[in-house]
Amino acid sequence: MILPMWLQSVLREAQSLLPVLATLLHLALAVSVTLHALLTRRNVSATVAWIGLAWLAPFVGALLYLMLGINRIKRAGVALDLKAAWQREHRRNGSSLAAIGSAAGPDAPCAQELAGINRLVRQTTGNALLGGNAVTPLVDGDAAYPAMLAAIDGARRSVTLATYIFDLDDAGSAFADALVRARQRGVPVRVLVDAVGGRYSRISMVAHLRARGVTAAAFLPPRLPGLLAYANLRNHRKIMVVDGAHGFTGGMNIRAGHWLAKQPAAPIRCLHFSVQGPVVADMQRAFAIDWAFSTGEALLGSTWFAPNGDCGPVLARGVSDGPDGDIGHMRQVMLGALTCARRRVRIVTPYFLPDEALLTTLQITALRGVGVDLMLPARSNLPLLDWAMRPQLSRLLAAGCRVHLSPLPFDHSKLFLVDDAWSLIGSTNWDARSLRLNFEYNLECHDAQLVRQLDALVEQRIGQARALDTAALERQPLANQLRDRLAGLLSPYL
């Protein structure tokens, strides 16, 4: 078909204008990203990285920023509404503030050498340091899962469970069956699974539990057209509370790989904790805020919160962190703990991509003469993160830090120990995703006996690990060094 001459002329004109229009659109998008990033983002390096990507990668950079760089979660109103409901409940029935979800109250007296870090964390979080807690390490799913299942089977008033991954496999089915049994006994059950983490399983655990009568919800499910709009803003917390009195938290998801005694195809080491005492109310408070945000239901009263008395010697405080009103809490606590360290620091993490401030503080800590041990997997489940991590390690080694690489199976544990009586346990990794983009929950613990227990676990793993030195990094082929450096440029997005 031969087009009329006038139409051919119009098409030629349009084709000649396409590059100009594309350039103008790219400029408009890049300027929009620049202005939005400058006005809304706090982290300088991430801001520069996003702006650079928007200008240097036409259209793709702006699209990635739209999907991954914008925090669309506004939860302050939910937390305030829930706090007001708890206060009304307190005035109505005279329960203690701890029993209805308040983090307020005086700090328990702590050791003089921990006064500085105690003040910093109190000022950062607003939460009280609570005495009378028992915190018991549970190594791998072999110890954690039977204890958690027994607690669910013994529940009489309520069960709440939040997790990032809840696979419908042998381990997940055992938990699902226990939760169903609790519901059938008349125990109220609430289960919150992250919508993206829930996709690790082919069959949705949320749908599976709902079909069996258990009240379950997905945290922030992506919706079209923004399919990946919330890929970074995930609920990475692991919290279970039974009868408002017995809590479990740490780094362990619910999946068969953690149950090593059952010889899974892809074994994963990890660490979880049994918690009893007054701080369990804060664990339940963190769950209740996430649940109210996800479902609109407020968890009030003695069904969910119990007036917990002294159960042990540990002073503990909940530290919530996430891209909302709690943003930056964990990073602040980590920086503060490093600056307060006097004798030694031990860090166990599966992913290590801290920002420049944390890296520099680690270097300075080691240069001050503090012994710094960093335990990382020799090979994680994310090769890109392994590559991006290596260029940072040479700086730490040069400052005197000791880096230990643990052999398979992949170690997913998260620990931060300072000196002889301070520890941080929970779900946070030392990377941008945990420290800026995801919702995390940790416990700050003051107790020498607990630190001795955890230090023994670290020592055992150091004995099985391979020490990394600067020479080993320098012996890498040039192609690998270039690959690692290029991957390192992506660290603000990983």
C-alpha cells in the first residue's frame, strides 16, 4: 500500500522529532527524580546513587526509582491510633502500661559501663530498659522449632506470629497444624506473613491458613500496576508471642532448611531466642502495630498482653526499625555501640554491606585497640552480595579487624556482641536493605551470662571458619577484582 505524499511527509517529520521528544522526556524524568530524592531522602550516598542512575540510565533509572526508591508507607497514624486505644484500655481497666502495649516507663538500673549505650538507645527508641527477663539461645531449627511448636500447643489465651518467610513444606506444615489445633481449642490466633517473603513458597501459607480457619494476613501485598512497588519495603521481623507471656524472636524464618536434623536438601544455620519477662510486651506491641497496619484490627487487653513478672536476670529493650517513624534506629544503635566498645566487638551476619559511616566506625574501633571479629559466610545464597562485600573487607583488614569465613551450610545467624555484657539479637543484617528499607525487630540485652553463652557459640564457629587476609584478596584474578568492584557500586541498591 502506497501512502499519500502528505502522510509520508508527516511520518518523516514525526520520526525526526522522536529523538528530541525522547531527550525531553528523559530530562523531565531525571529532573523529577532529582527533586524528589533531594526533598525526601536522608542518606546522602543513596541519594547521589539514585540521582546518578536517573541521569545515566535514561528511562530505566527513573523506572527503578519509581519501583524501588520511593517510600510509600505512612504508618505513623496507625501507631498513634493504636497507642490511643491502648491508653483508653489502660484507663478503663487499670492494667499496667506494659500489659497493654506501652513502651513508656523508667529504665531498670544498668551497669555503669553500659550507662552511655543505655542512654543512647533510650534516646533513640523512646523504649525503656526492662529488668527481669529470661533470654535463651536456640541454635538452628533443631532447638527453635520444637520449642515454638510446644509453646503453640500449650497456648491458652492467644498466639501471634509474624515472619518474613513461611514455607508450606515439612517445617511450615508442622507450624500450620499447630496453629490450627490452637484455633480449634478456641485460642485466638493471628498470623502475619510478608507478602514478598511469602512468595518463596509455591503455595501461599496465608491462603492455606485461611482455608483452615486461621486468621492470617499478608503484609503490604504488591498490587498492579505497581507490581514491584514495595519490593524493598518488607516486613523482615520474626516475632512469635504466646499468651502474651512467652516470646520468640531472632533471625529464623519458618522453612525446612533450618531443621538440620531432618537433613534438608538446602540446610541453613541460624539462631533464634526464647524470651520471657516484661520485654515480651514490647514484642507484642511491635506485632500489634504491624497487624493493625495490615488489617485494621486493634489487639487490646488481656487476651494479647499479660502483666509479666520477673523471669530472669537479663535487662532488655525492644528496638524496632523501619522506613517509617522508626527509621534509622538500628543504624544509630550500631554506631553507638561501636563507639562505646572498650575491649572487643563480635559481629555475625549473613550479609555485610554497611554504609560509609558504619564502615569507618568499625575501622576506628579496631584502630583504637578494640578487638573486632567479623563472621561472614564463605558463600551466601546471594552471589551478587558476596561480590559487592569483598572490596569493603580490605579496608577492615588493614585497620586490624579479623574476618572469619564460615563454611557451608550457609549461616543465616545475626549477632552483635560488645565487651562482656551487651548484646543485640534479632532480625537485622548489616546491609542497606535491613538498615533503611525493611522493617526489623531486635532486642538490646544487658547480661554477662548471656554474652558468655553467645560468645561461646561465636568461638565455636570461628574454630570451624577460615581466616581471610589481605593477601588472599589481592591474589584474586583481575577479572574477579573488577567484578567485585562493579558489584560494590550497586551496594546502595542491594
